[in-house]
Amino acid sequence: MVEKELTIINKLGLHVRAASQLVKMASDFDGEVTIACNGQSADAQSIMEVLMLAATIDTEVVLSASGDSEEEEQEIIDSLSVLINNRFNEQE
């Protein structure tokens, strides 16, 4: 299992558009991807679970991936990290 801690930095947090991008990317991974914050954990391949986290700006999240190989796990965590660190491709 590969884990990484990140901070949500886009102004609107994990709103519907951002969450849908995260879920779409996570769903391309054959294994399990989770996102956790504030004592709650969600299946990153489920839009409803991700939205229920209600992660706002400056929320610390932990991404984790579990799959067939550590290389694939690291690849999806890195891809999701880029998405989050690029503010879900939003202006602000």
C-alpha cells in the first residue's frame, strides 16, 4: 500500500467538479484507492463518498492505493497528487 498526505489548496475545496475529476482518475486504477480526512475515509472511486468528506480549502487529506504492484500504486498516487496540487486545473 502506498500513502501520501496532501493539502486541498483550491479555493472551493472538493466540490462536485473537482471530486468528479478525482473519482474519474481513481476509477482508472484496478485496485482500491481511498481518500481520508477529519477522521473519515472514502472510496475515491465513489463520487458520493468523496463529496461526503466535505473537504474544504486547507484540509489535510491522505490518499492511499492498494493494488497488484507497488509501482502501479505509486503511479496513481502521483497522478492524483498532481491533480490536487494543480488545484484540479482551476484558476484559483
